[in-house]
Amino acid sequence: MPQQVRAVVAKSKGAPVSIETITIPDPGPNEVVVKVQACGVCHTDLHYREGGINDEFPFLLGHEAAGIVETIGDRVEHVEVGDFVVLNWRAVCGECRACKRGTPWYCFDTHNAAQKMTLDDGTELTPALGIGAFAEKTLVHEGQCTKVDPSADPAVVGLLGCGVMAGLGAAMNTGHVSRGDSVAVIGCGGVGDAAIAGARLAGASTIIAVDRDKGKLDWALELGATHTVDSSVLDAVEAIQDLTGGFGADVVIDAVGRPETWKQAFYARDLAGTVVLVGVPTPEMTLEMPLIDFFSHGGSLKSSWYGDCLPERDFPQLVDLYQQGRLPLEKFVSERIGIEDVEAAFDKMHQGTVLRSVVVL
């Protein structure tokens, strides 16, 4: 039978979120109902509330989540009832041109649940990134569930569902940071600090954190930065070059996503170095630069989508590294909150006082 649960819903653009009773249908073919144990408050959820993604209100927010598979529909083979899973928004199809050419992390036809969750009056909800996990339970496609070590802390490993994976992957998968590399990360929020942690895990020798906020630079040092640059005082490009023998970094990661920070990343890299854009620009942003600079600097200019991750490959491995004490994922959890505290968590995000607030259910 359909179930009714509490959930966080954004009903209109810019309006505060509210706690609503929603209806979860019985899972259909290839669908599962997951009992959510924890879900991180990501900036993408705020983008949804502000109408920055699309205008398909009302939104069921939340997507960085971990929980237990409660019920399954027909033809489900990927998971079983009782499995502990981290939810993902890249459930690859295996059939599109990206999957067939061996790059499924670029899958162009990812799976979501076919049925809709609804408000009490039958209004269909749009789940954030196809997940909607600021809820006691949610309905997803089986491919959105990645089984991981069941002894792991849900509030910690659930963060792999979006922002932390985006940052780790920007360094390790997209930037291909390797042993002895020099890396600079511009913007030291959750995604940027995850990129720093990824660079450290990959063996980078010099890891430069760039931000305008001292508190964020302190977080970066805790997560593996070897040097910090306060860009409110110093020229970021010059400082990165000074810290890398005058050459620039091998890999520079822009975790902000603005034209000015991307230019900093471009000019702060070594010749033939790599720029990775993982911060998400807004549609109206434009970039104008001399074409000769692109030619003369060489190297690679990349965008990182979800850290170019493959959840089935990356999530279990990263959870194991966390369990072994080699990846400090727990440092990303700034506070554990209730489902009614999401709006306040958005305010703290604006103020820059948290890396991640995590809703624990």
C-alpha cells in the first residue's frame, strides 16, 4: 500500500521550505523504496528552492543520502530488502552512446523512478536530482542505490551522493592528480575541500587552498592543504606561481564557477597544465579571453560532472578508505540536524559557517 511520510518541500520560488506529508507509491518495476537515515544539505537544494535549476515546483528536496532498502518492485535485481545504500543521481543506462563507448560516467540517459511521489492533494512532486531525500522514505530507481559497507555512518557516507564526490572526483577522476603533482583549489567550501582531500589521497606533494575566508582556509588545512592563499589580500595567480617555483600548478581546480575564478585557474597553471571546472556557473555568465592564450598555454581545460564518478566503482572504494582512516570524510559533517532545520541550514550555508549540515532521520 502507498505510504505517507514527512518531507521537506519547496512550493514556490524563493519561499521558505515547509514540512509536508507526502505519499510514496508502492514501487513499480525496477523501483525501490528507501528508508532514509541521513541526508546532507547541499547548495544544489538551495538552487532548486531559488528556481535556479528549473521551475517544476513543488520540489521534494534532498539528495545526498544514505539509507536502507525497505521494499522493492518487480524486476529489481540490483539490490535486496535490507541493503544499506548510498543514493546517487547517475544510474547509468548501459545503452546510450556514452555507455557503449566505455565512458558511462557521461551517461546521457540516466535512470530515475518512473512513478511520482505526491502531496496529500495529489500534486506531483519533482524530486531534487531524481532523489528527494529530505524525507523519511523516498522512491528511486534501483540503479540509484549503491551498496556500501553497512557498518559505515550514514551521515558521513551519504555525502558521497553529491558534493563530496564532486570534489574528490574533480581531483582524482577529472584532473587525474597523481603522486608528486602540485594542485591549487580555488574556493574552499564543501566541494573545494573535497578536491583537496582527493588531491592528498592521490599523492599530490603541494596542495594550495585559495579562498577569501580564513575559516574556510583553516578547514582546507585540516583536509590536506599544504599552503593557503587569502585572495582578499594576495593576488591568487601570483601566489600560486610563487608556491610552485614560479611555474604554476600542474592542476588547478575552480570550485567556485565564476568567470574571474576560472581565469585565475587558467593563468595559475603550469604550461600544459590542467584546469578543472567543478563549480557550477549560472546561465548568464560569459567569458572573454584572448584566443592566443589558449593556444600558447596548451594543456587541458575540463569540466567535471559529479566528479566524473561511476557510483558502483567509486562509492564502495571511498567508503572503505574512510573506514580505514585514510579519507577523513567525517570532517565534512559540521552538524547533525532534524528535518525541520533545513531552512536554518540554508542560512548557515550562506554565512559560510558550515561545510555540511546533515539531516538525521
